[in-house]
Amino acid sequence: MNPFTIKPQKAYTSPRYPDHNRVGRAAKILMTAGIGILATSCAPPLPWHENNNNNNNIIDGVAVECFPGDLQCANENEILVCSSDEGYEHWEAMDCNDWCHENYGWDYSSWGACSEDNGDNLCQCEYDIIDGGIGYCDTDDFYCGDENTINVCNDSQTDYQNLTCDEYCAIEWGSDMFMSSGTCDDAQPEDPCNCFYGMMDGMIAECTLEDVQCISDKAMGVCENGVDFTWYKCDDVCKDQDPNAVSNGCDAAVADDPCLCEIAKKK
């Protein structure tokens, strides 16, 4: 006897399978979100010295903290110093020679490219040595002291001489009639003490056009507006005519060459 009984199925329900399009889209969304989370949470931020942002205080929009005394190289010739002189810590760029002068003294200069491999002496500050002696400065070197004084290289180039700005103006122009009209400014190498011609009480502020006046052996004035003289250093007047020319004094009677210019003899 057959132990099984077969009953015919009168109805059935069709099988339902997951929509593969929906599953694919959901998987993609989850994968993208996961990658984004990993990228932002696991990848370390770039250190400041590898960031290409022009502002060394900013990395990806976030302020970078520095501490007073921190140093880093901006490039071969400049050093970045962490400063708090504006009430908050920030990086300030300095020329390497200026940094050497400030931190080691005016008898030191930078003798190599700025490098963080140099320990505390990033700018490679060393003594200036000239022919076995210490060459403290060059002829035209200067730096401002306080607001009203200036330090200029002496004739022997062995040290700096401290002068008031009025003294500097009188020496530069060869007359006590020249004085300083403002504070000393390192950013004005041609006229750091803002020298001007100081008219004495009782003098008439009037001149005839094209009149020439020698105020000293170093300077001449030209009446250009009928009111007062415009002053020029004779060495500058001569060099405008020829880069190798020098002045041998000033003589207003020599109308076509009051600064007595001549070509400097080669040594």
C-alpha cells in the first residue's frame, strides 16, 4: 500500500525577491559614507610646514598655535618667529641678517641658507671676518636706535657710531641748517632720518627761479618754484650725469656745473 497521499494544489503564492536596484543604491550610499568618515577621521592633518597656504597660521581653515620663541624657516633668506607683540601668538617673517643682528649682535651675519637642521642657529649666524679682523659693518650700513637716533658704520668699518638724527642730517648734508623732521625709519635707506632744510627765523622764504645756492660742500639748492630752494646732494647730482662721477665740492658761480663733477679715477 502506498503510504503517501498526493493532494492537488489549487492555488499558490508567487515568490518575492529583493529589488537588486534598491539594494545596489543603498550599498553605494553606505560605502561612500563610510569612506568619507574614514578619510576625515583617520587621515592626519598636514603639518604647517607642508601646507601650501600662504598664511602659516592657517591649516585647512584652522588656526595653528605657536608659542613665543618658536622658530622655522620661511625660505633660504627668511626666518619665521613666533611673536605675541599684538596680543596673540602669530608668525612673523624676518630677514636672516636682521635676525642674526638682533639675537647675536651687530658683529654677526647670516652665512648660509636658513635650515631647521642648524639647531637653534637656523640662519647660520657667524662673525663677519675681513682680512683677519672683525668687519662689523659696510660703509653704508645703518640701523635705527630709538625714534630719534641712528647707528651708522664708522669710517674704519669696525663699529657703529650712534648719532642723533639731527647730527646725522647735518653730517649727510654738510650743514647744521639740515635737521630731522621725523623719527628714524629703517625702511628708508636713502633718507632714514627724514632730513630737511630748516629755515632760520627772519629769513625770507623767496628766491628767483633757477637760482642756485650752495649750502655746503656737499649740497646745492635750486629755486624751482620762486618760493624756496629744493636741495640736492652733490654726489647724487653728479651720479645722475654719470654713474662713475663724483663731486669735488660746490660752487654756485659755476652755473653749468655747480657740484664740480668729475669722473672718479680708477684705483
